Amino acid sequence: MDKARVAILVSGRGSNMAALIYAGRATDCPYQVFLVSGDKPKAPALVVAEAEGIAVERLDQSVLKQGYWQALEDSLRASKIDLVALAGFMRIIPADFVGRWAGRIVNIHPSLLPRYPGLHTHQVAIDNGDAKSGATVHLVTAEVDSGEILGQVEVAILPGDTAATLEERVLIAEHQLYPRVLAQYASRPLDAGWIEEQVDALARQFDEVGRKTSHGSPGWAVGSEKSAKLFAILADRHHGEDAVGLLVKASGPDEMSGLIEAQPDIYYWPKYYGASGWLGLKLNRRDVDWEQVRDWLERSWRAAAPPRLTRLQDIADSF
Ligand code: GRF
């Protein structure tokens, strides 16, 4: 199984970290923890991670100061990390760092977001007389506790609950929620349904695009309904291939062979389709460059679109 390589960032106790590590050990779990990085060298979490045989990095923020984020980035890249999970990590990640890791950092927060971002969530929920609290796993964006919600669990507030007793039960719920949501999120880039949604959103940015199947595979065509011409096809492990591949029109066999030879992780020669000029882009990868996919879709769209749609762009290009 192609497991996502996960790094966990911690500052303290690390009970969520432990839950993520143990769940990741199951052979069918789509992620595995390869690195635990702490900004406080004495954090108890780091002792646990070490005992569990996980690579541990102690990056002392109070010593590294501004160099901390570059050091963290270097270690994540050196360990070829796909996803970063925050587990009681007490630093606000700078916007430029978040930008470079967009969609690849997740966090767990002890409330039902968007209610109660920030600290002291349990006390606030009790003071407000709420009937329930809970936990949320969300994507990290530059604004604290406000990225896309990936999963939530509710926890009842009991009469007589204190912040401490409520925290204890919410923590049990966190330990179940976090590994489950991270596993779902880690398998998303390999899921043909999700890939099709991404391609569909990109393909529909161009004019007169509609759906059309090609020998049972989903495809996208341009032009009026009667004469619509295919410019992209999604071949989901077609004829035993490993790829969930996007087939687009290249300029010909020379360009195709050149690309496939230079970047065999990205490009392939699709069975049957290759002979008619369709180039395959492997999309069931964790490092797909969606800008590049968009560019290929545009190129392929232009090759298939009727001249009335491309004329203006052709004129602009000739200058
Ligand atoms: C958890 O309550 C988590 O929701 C919050 O910080 C706490 C960390 O606890 N972000 P632990 O270090 O995972 O035990």
C-alpha cells in the first residue's frame, strides 16, 4: 500500500500523537507516522515517540528563533513528508509556510468549530450552558482554527461537568476521530471519484464544456452538443493499468515518448488510446501538480475546440 508519510508536530503531552502513531501501524491504514517534531525539547510527547521507534526532531524554538520555520521545513522535506498533523502544537504557523503546505497540514481542536476557536474551549462551552461539546479535525490555513472542516465528533456535556472532566471525555473522542479522519484524508488523492471531481472543476473553466463518455470512461468534450469533441478522458485503471490517468491530446508520438521517457512517474502511454494521440497523466499520486493538469486540459481543449471558440486566443498568441 502507498501510505502517506506523516509528520506530527507537538509541544506537550502527545496523547493525540500516540493515537495517530498506533492507528498508522495497521497494515491497511493509508498513512504512517515517520517523524515527530517538537518545538520544546522537553515535551513528554517526544519521549513516547522515541520509545516507539519514530524519528524525533527537537527544534528548540527559543534557540532557533526566526530560523525555526526554515529548520522545520528542511526536516519535513528531508523526510519526504506528505502530510503534517498538529497535535497539541502551540505555535501559530506563519502564512508563507502554510501557503507552501496548503492542503497538507491538519489540526485537531477541542470544540465543535466554528464555535470556540482559540483556548479554554471547555470552560467557555460550560459557561454558555451548551448541551454538547466535541472535537474537530480541520485543514490549517493562515487564520487560526478556521480551515475546511474534515470531521467532527459530538460529546455530551453532563450536569456538574468541569472543564477538566469534560476535557477528559472529549480527549477520548479526539483519539478516535483524529486517526479516522487523517486516514480518510490520506487516501483522498488516490480515490478515482475525488480525482474526477478535481478534473471536472478544472475542465468546466473552459467554454462550452460538457460530459461525454468514451468506451465507458468519463470524459469531457467541447463544442455544441451535436459536434462535441472529446478533449479529456479519465481512464480508471484501464485494462489493468495502475494509473487513474487523465488522457489529453499531445502534439504527436514524438512529444509523448519524450515526456514519458523524461518523467515516467507523471506520464504514460495509455493502452489503445496512445495510438490515437492520447497522452496519459497519472493522477493517483500524492504530488500531483494541479496547475500542470489545468495547463494540459487547456492545451487539449484548444486542440479540440471549434475555431469560433479559439480564434481570439490564437490572435492573441500570434503577437
Ligand atoms: C488536545 O485537546 C487537542 O485538541 C488540542 O491540544 C490538546 C493536545 O493534547 N489541540 P495532547 O498533547 O494530544 O494530549
